[in-house]
Amino acid sequence: MPTIAPDRLRRLVGAFPRAKVLVIGDLMLDEFVWGRVSRISPEAPVPVVWVQSESVMPGGAANVANNIRALGGQVEMCGVIGADRWGETLAKELASRRIGVDGVLRDASRPTIVKTRVIAHHQQVVRVDREQKQPLSPALLSRVEAFIRGALDAVDAIVIEDYGKGVVTRPLLEAILPLARQRRKIITVDPKEEHFELYHGVTSLTPNRMEAGGALGRELETEQDVLEAGEELLRRLQSESVLLTMGEDGMCLFERGGRRTRIPTVAQEVFDVAGAGDTVIAAFTLALAAGATPPEAAIVANQAAGVVVGKVGVAVTTPAELVSRMNHMPSAKRRARKSA
């Protein structure tokens, strides 16, 4: 399995606080209702959850920003929330984490997207979504574009987090991608499969197996299917790389020029995969902005995802957790003993 030498890892992580990232996309609020189940409802064959506590966290594109901030990076958020109590809560949650909110715009015509998860005994019982998906109005789109234009020179990288909820559209990408490329910014995309043709010429995309297969119109069942899909996406979109994630089967990084890096999963226990894709693109982009090569950034992203899936709910990881996990990998231990 590919690894990073401990000294190199420490230098990269030490550079995270100097990296500045702009996250653009669909903002959400993740609400958690925590409880326990002791009986089945007499009204229907469903569990009765006795609520013991409730909590909220930034979700969607806001969770990507939260992951970058938790890893020590500087981050600005650009997206849209409703003029409602949920939007106010989300804005406060972002600001409390020292995530820039000047680009978080309010729209009274659309509610803040809220995803409510009911969790009992460390297991998700049900999820309730509140959302509208209409594209932004022309006036609001102009405000989003204006903020991004003004923020570009101050950042090292841009993350486009596309959940298909109306923020990431052809008019927005046609306005901002040429500017970002002209300024030689790192541009990474967590894609929506029906929008793949919009991401031409970005630095990297991080689709999962289902998204990649949906974009190409076929299922990716075998290792050969995955290899062919990654190469086709790289060729079709003319990106510098594609990081294809495959859950328990790990990741595969495809780079321009034909280089491939296969990275097996490192998750030891999996409690919840919610938000794992957000962690991958956050860690991958932050590592690139800190000076990592694409394979190094992919390894960091894989390790970060391995940490968060071992936690219940939408979670983040810290530099200390990341370094500790990577230093305790068998290959890292062998390298340390050899150099002693």
C-alpha cells in the first residue's frame, strides 16, 4: 500500500494552516435526534424513539468547509441559505467554527436545506429531508458570482460541492471556472452525475463508483470496469486527475499521462458513512493546497475518511488524529524501525 514518510506527513500537516480554500455549493444543516428504542409503536410496525438529546452540524458543502477547518485550513464558504431559523442556526454554526461566511447569502424564497437523522443505539433509524431544488434567481446568481470573483485572488484552491440543489449550474460554472483557471487555482469537484460535462478542465474530480458509472451510463462492477471508467472520465473532461472512491474497496487515482495509484481502504470499524465523501474532497484539496502531490493527497484523503467512518453521525477529523492514524499504520512502523 502506498504511504507517506512520517517526516513528509508532518511537513504537509504543518502547512495546512497556511492553505486558503473557497468552498462553493449547496449548503445544508444536519440535525441529529439522539435517543433509544425500547418498544415498537402500537400504531404501526416502527420503533418508538425516546429522545434524549438533539444537535446540529453544518452539512452538504458546509460540511466540506467544516472538514477543512477541522484539519487546520483557512476556509471561506459561498452558498445560499433561507431567511429562516434554520439558516440563522447554520450561519452561527459556521461562524463559531471560524469559517468565513461573507459569501453565505440569504434567499427568502427558498428554505434552508435541513436533513434530520434520528439515531438510536448508534444506528440511524430514519432520515427526514426538507429541501427545494430550483436554480438560483438571476439576481442571486449575480451576487454569488460577484462574491467568487472578489475572493479568487485570496485563495489557493476552490472546492465545488455539487449536490444538485440549485447552486452549482452551467451559468455559474461558465462564469467562474475560466477565471479560476486563468489564476492557476486548484479546482476540485465533488460531482453530481448529471452535471459531469460542466466540469471540463478542472484540477480533479472525486466521484464515487455510482456517480462515475451514472455519468458514463453503465455499472462499474469489476476492477477493470473501474480502471476503464477512470481513464475515460480523465480523457473526456481533460482534468489533471480523477480520484474515484469505492467505499470498502478503497480508491483509485488516475492522473494525466497514464499514472494510476490504487489505494486500499484503511477503515477498521465503520459506524456511519454519512459525510465520508465530504471528508475525502476536503482532505484531498487541503493537502494539494499545502503542496502535496496528487498521490500524497489521495493517501491523506483515504486516511481521513477512515477516521470519520469510525464515528457516529456526520463527523470530522483533526490533524492530531490524522497523523496518529498514519504513524500507526504497519508500513509506517516498519519505516520508523528501519530508520532508527
